[in-house]
Amino acid sequence: MDDPPSPEPDDASSPSAPDGADEVNPWVVRFFLILAFGLAFGIEGMTLVRSYLLSGDDESAPADETQEASSAPGARSGGPLRIGDDLLPATDVTERVAELQMRAQSSGPWAFRLAVVVNNRTEAPYRLTLRALETDGGTVLDDVHGATWAPGDSTRFRATWPMGADARPQSLIVEAELRRNGDSTRTVRRRVSFGHVPVQMER
């Protein structure tokens, strides 16, 4: 007696259920996209606003102007004036310090001497004025020394301030006038300071 035929297996397998762990919520993707674009546009907007606020319209300087140069003395920032320094680096004229010393006498007043070699490489007259020398004791010497250089002129300029044996120079106001086209001038003013000034004894 034959066995009853067994039921044939179903070849068409039912689809497996989707894996919940692999599913990504589309709202999460949209949220991160919106956040990324929002941050990018926000940073760009802040940069534009800052650049607009920090940038100022440059106004043209008047025909006659006075410019206060950097108060840092000497060619080196923050240091005292020394031989070889430029008195006014902001100008196109070179004012190189050539002599810086105290002249001492056994009988008579002492004196502070400053010599500058001026090289006017511009095409206009140039005037240099040294004024208001202040000593370490607070005394201000009002002796004014000045000279004018023609275009292309290069000469040595020497100024002397008598002072007591117990006094030393502390600071000096330097002023330059540069002639421009026509009658206009540009004035540059700067205060320089002195460190140790050597003393030379004279008989």
C-alpha cells in the first residue's frame, strides 16, 4: 500500500520583515540638513556683518595736516633713542642720529649734544625742529633748534642744550614739516626718549 504523497514545499518564500535597526527616519535627516545649512549661513552672515561694521570709509586728509607719529622712541619699538636710529621713520626723509652724548667740563656748565644727519631725498623743501627737551628731573628746556634742507640736500645738523652736571636728558619733541604741491604742508610730530647717554669729559 502506497504512502500518501507528502505536500510539496512552497518555493515562494514570504518576504522577510524589514529590519527596524536599518530604518532611518526621514525627519531626522531633514533636521540635520536644516541645521547644517543654518549654521553655514549664520557664520557667513556674521562674517559679513562684522566686516561691514569694522570697515570705515577712509576720508582724504586735509591739505594742511598734523600727524602724531608713534610714541615709541627710536627705530626699535619701545626702546630708547640710540646712534643710528631714525628720528622720524614716518617721513620720506632720513634723519639718522650720528651723535648722542653729554659734554662735561671741570669748570663750567655741562651740555647735551645731539647730532643728526638729514638726507632729503624728496623733491620738496624739508624742515626739522627739535623742541621741549625734558630732563630726568622734570625740567623742560625751551631752547628750539631747527634747520631747513633743500631737495636733494644731505648735511649734518647739531643741537646743544646746556644743563647742570646732575641732569640728564629724558625726552625730546621732534617735529618735521614737509612741503607738498602748492602751499600745503604736512607736519609730523613725535616724542622720543633717551636711555643712558654717555658723558665725555673736556678740559
